[in-house]
Amino acid sequence: MTTSTSAPVTAPTQQAVAARTRGLRKEYGSTVAVDRVDLELPEGAVLGMLGPNGSGKTTTIRMLLGLVRPTQGEIELLGRPLPDGAEQALPHVGALVEGPGFHPFLSGRENLIRCAAFEPLLEKRRIKQAVEDALERVGLAQAAHRRYRGYSLGMKQRLGLAAALLVPRKLVVLDEPTNGLDPAGTREIRRIIAELHDRGTTVLVSSHLLSEVEATCTHVAVLHRGTVVAQGELTELLQAGGSALQVVTPDVEKALSSLRQAKISARPLGEGLRVELAGTSAPQVIETLVQAGVGVYEATRWKTGLEELFARLTEAEEAERGMSAVDTLDGGPR
Amino acid sequence: MITRQFGSEVRWMLRRPRTIIGLFGLVLVPIIISFGIWTAGDGGGGPGLAAILQGNGMVVPIFTLFLSLNLLLPLVASIWAADGLAGEAQHGTLRGLLVAPVSRVRLLFVKLFGLTAMSLFAVTLMAVVGIIAGTAFLGTNGMMTLSGTTLSTGQGLLRIALFVVLVTFQMVSIGAVALAVSSTTEHPLVVQAATMTTIIVFQVLGQFSSLDWLHPFLITTGFPGLIDVMRDPIPLGQIWDSTLLAGCYLLIGTGLAAMRLITKDS
């Protein structure tokens, strides 16, 4: 896995795509913010864009929305090349980029009405209703008359979401949508994303919160140092990460030596050990342990979490560059 | 679609607290002038227009606008231009408009329209208040011109309307240049400072006769000539020159702003 991190995990498919970038590069002066980004956003997918702060997520999104001109590379949004096709594509795209942007002296409702006035797909007579619906949808109806200045971070975020949802969209782009939200607010965002997904809307969510992505996304793209280090369906990516067995036992030493004799790699972890299932199977491991007289209290299949995958993808690269000596999570022999 | 965007822009500008405060301030100018002349009585007066103000209330709007054009109106125009692009960028609302999407050229026209509509409104408001305050404090009997003739009230109003249009045009031209500055920054104050500095420096430069060659290019050089509206009959030469000069500023400002906006990363 560590050797193949720079290549996309799944080959580009012939499936319809909502957005696609090829060889995207953006330089700001002498710094390269994003380089060689080949992103593919399948229609109907919920793509989680993961990456540490400063990995180029927002820059990529801004280029995808025509806000920023790429130094190099091509972008296709809803079948239209950018920036020329922006006027045809963007009306179908709702976006919350780099935090919500609104006028502090207007109320939440007035702010949305101003946004709505510039939505090409919204007829004038439907503006009022669309605004109320959007406010209702994000749970801001009660606070809609208050000035934006007095909104909490969570309310601001919700209003940003409401603006993105003013019109039924083909693609919704949410840049760090749960920033500043409490757990209830986060669940709400997940619910909205799930709703959009059910209706067939393509969603692009960027986040540095892995659990958020794991809970809501069908696809993942991992960005690191301005480039895509992995992308594909979430389940496939996780499977490719290999699996392990978590065994709870009091006899860690004995268990380790017996497994070592059977040429199964394992290492102590928590109240027991973690056994790699490469070249072996769970029953075999348990059999080995029981025959060696090790008391097994509990054995659970350990699925690679996104967190682990993420750590491996981003840290492995740093180790390759000699940036960090931090061991990757499973440093045991294979 | 565009009318709806124009409407939204003007509503948005009118909802700003600073716009309301600014308009209120502008309206005070003709009132204070009328009151000042009234309290000064017959001993008041001064050069040019000020000399004929006593008992000539219809001149107050012209006098007010003429005075304000030097500093106050450019300031107001620069504030609107600053909020229009730099302010929107600062609040992150520019991104929202561009993603909506509003094409960048269209956006500039929406901003220019907002600036024009609000300038016309502000100048008209000052003129109307000027007429009322001037008539109330100083009385009126037609409009006495700088040429010594007296115009009927109707003709006087026409002169005021003409002056309103001319002053608005100067204001919008300054605002267009301010919009060009506004498109390059996220800091509204930079726009205001740059615009006002330019206006003041231009006026200072206009004082040096050694810089004669430069004067025809300074927009402020055209301001005094506009007062020809108060002569009878109106000599069009200076008025035309001033307006043409302002037109050049308008075109250059709009052009630069468009060029910048089209390639801008936001």
C-alpha cells in the first residue's frame, strides 16, 4: 500500500462524472498550492475530500467553482469546461466555500434574499418561498429576522448552507461544512447530505474531520501537499488497507511468541494484541492461540478505519521525503 | 434578471447604516449653509456665488453641490465604490455572487449602476433640501444668475436639474476610478484613502501654475467650470470640457476595473 500511494486506487471509470479535473496546478507567486490534481467526481456520489490543513482542498474547490484560475490544467464542471462554461454550469451548483460570507448589517433572511436575487434559476416570484424553505431546512427559521452580526458560528454556517440550497442543485460543494457546529449541528449536516444524496444530488464535502467523511461519503479523495494521493470508493479504499484481528488476552507475551512461531505477525496493543491477517485467517489465529494455551477473552475483526488509511497515506509520503521519522501505524513485519 | 440585480444592489446600499448616516450628513450641508447665510444677514456674502445667495434661496442647492463636489461627494462615491467590491470581498460575499453565478463584467455593471443610482439620489436629495432650506431661510424671487439676470422659478429649477446631472456625472466618474482600486483589494479603507488622497493631491497640483501642462488631465480642474450653469446664457465650453474629462475618467476606471475583475482570483 505504501508504495502505491501516489497512484489513484481505482482506475478512472467510464461512469458519468459531475466534475473532473486534469493536471490541475495553481501557483501563488513562487508557492505551488496545488499540483497535478486529477480529481474525478462521479455523478450521484458523495465525495469526501480529505487532507490536512493547507493540503490544497480549498484551492482545488475554488478552481472547481471558477473562482480561481488554474495556472495549468483543465476543469470540467457538469459537462462544461471552465472557465468558459461557468455561466451554464454554475447555476446548478450550490457552494459553501471558505466559511459563510454574508453582510453583518442584514438579517439572515435579507442576506438570503440578496443571494436569491442573483440566482439565475430562481424566478422572481418564487424567491420569497425559496428563502423560507431554505431557512426552514437548515433550522434557522426562528432566527431569520436577527442580524447576521449576532449569529453564532454555527448559525452562520447554517445560513451558508441555506444559501447553497436555495435552488435544487445538481452539485453541492461544501467546504468544511461542520466548522463551528456542535454535535447536533454536525448530525444535521450529515442528515442534509444524506437527503441530497438520496435525491441524486452529487455532493463534494471537504473536511479534515475523518469521522465526518467516513460517516457520510461514498467516495474519498485524499489530498496531501497539494496533490491527490488516493481516491476512489470509500469501501474499496478501506479494503485495500488490509485487515487485522484485535485479540484481548491477559497472556500477551505467550500469545506473541506462539504467533511468532506460527509466522503470523502481531504486536501488543491495549489489553491484548493486534494480529495482521495477511496470509492467514481469523480462525487460524485463534486456533494457534488456543493450542498454545493462551486465554482469549475477545477477538474482533479490525477494519481499517479511514483515520488509519489517512495517516498511512499522508505520513508515508512524509517518511519517503525524509520529513518525518514517525513510524506508520502498522510497522510490524508483513 | 439584470433589473432584479440592479434593484437588489440599490436596496442593499440603502440598507447600510453608513449610507443612511452619509445621506443625513449630506442633507445637513444645504441646511447649514442656508442657516449661516441667514444669520449673517446683509453683512454676509463673499466671492462669486456666495455674494448672490442673500435673498436668492434657489441658488443654495447649486452653491451646496458646488462646494461639496470638492471633497464631500468624492468621499461618498469612494465609500460606495469601496464597499461595492473590496467590502464584498472582505465579507466573503463576492465569492457568493460569483458562484451564483454573476459574470464578472455583469457584476461590474451592477456595481456601476448602484453607484450611479445612489449618486443621483444623493445629489438630488441635497438639491431638493437645498431648495427648501434656501427658500425657507433666504426667500426667493426667481433665481438671480451670475450674469445679473433673473430667471423664473421654472427656469431656475431646470438649471438646478442640469447641475444635478453634471455633478452626478463627476461623482460617478470618480466612483468608477475608485471601483478600479476597489477591485484590487479586500480593504475598503484603502480604496477610500487612495481616492481621497488623489482628489486632494489633484487639487493641490492644480494650484501650481508651473504644472500648467498637467492641469487639463486632472479631473478636479474641471470642477470650477461647472458653475457656468449659473450664467445667462450658459456658456457651454467649460461645462463640456469638464464633462468630457470626467467621461474619460469613467471609461478608464471602468476599463481597469473590468480587466482586473476578469482575471481576479477570489
